[in-house]
Amino acid sequence: MVECRFRQLGREDVHLFIVPDHSIWVPGLGYDPDAGFATWLAYIPPARRGAEFKPRTVVSPTPSHAQLYPTILELLEGALLPGSFAFALRGEPPPSRYEDCHLLTDSQRLVVQRNGRRAEYRPTQSAFWEFRERFACS
């Protein structure tokens, strides 16, 4: 329905982004201890760029909310930032500039996911500075 109304605008230069205002658990992805950090993005590119993108692409692992800003900037042909997952929406492998490093927080923990590895810090488990030195993103 949204796509039909969007296409009825008849514009060749308009992007449509539908994003949540916070990270959400994405139904159907199964249990993940970090599911609360996951997010989603529905994107309809301008008609002139439609062939660049694979329809119904599902990015795995699920991107974090913090990756939406750099991804949207790149899709709008703006700055190329290391956290963008626009490459995945185009069905391409990660570019060399992609930084697979995500710093995620909630009220009880700090989680870093970097290059497929996951580390979790809870204030009662270890010294903060040691954790930061070993796992922090650059």
C-alpha cells in the first residue's frame, strides 16, 4: 500500500525510507541475546536507481540501529561512512571501508560486536579499562 502511494507521486528522484525510532526485536529472526539492538529498514529507491538494489534483501547479521544513519547517507549519495550496510542492500560484498564493529548498550550492559566476535561487559564482571582496551572500536 505504501509503495503504491509512493509510486503514484510519479517522481523519479525520491527515496522512501521507513525506519523505527528505536531498536526493536525483529520477529522471525529467532532468539538472539542481542535481539533488542536489532533494527530494520524498508527502502524504496528512486525509479532511476531501482536496478541497483535486490528486492526483499534481508541483511544478516541484522544491522544495529546505529548503522541506519550512515546507510541512509550513502543511499542518498552522501558521505561514505564505515558503518553503512548499503552494500548489502545492493547484494555486494562488504567494501574495505566497512567497519564491522558495533557498540551496543542498554541499562545493564555494554556489548561490542566486531568482526564476528562478541564481547559483553557488565560492571560487576571485569575492569572497565581492560575491557575497553581489548574490545573497543577504533
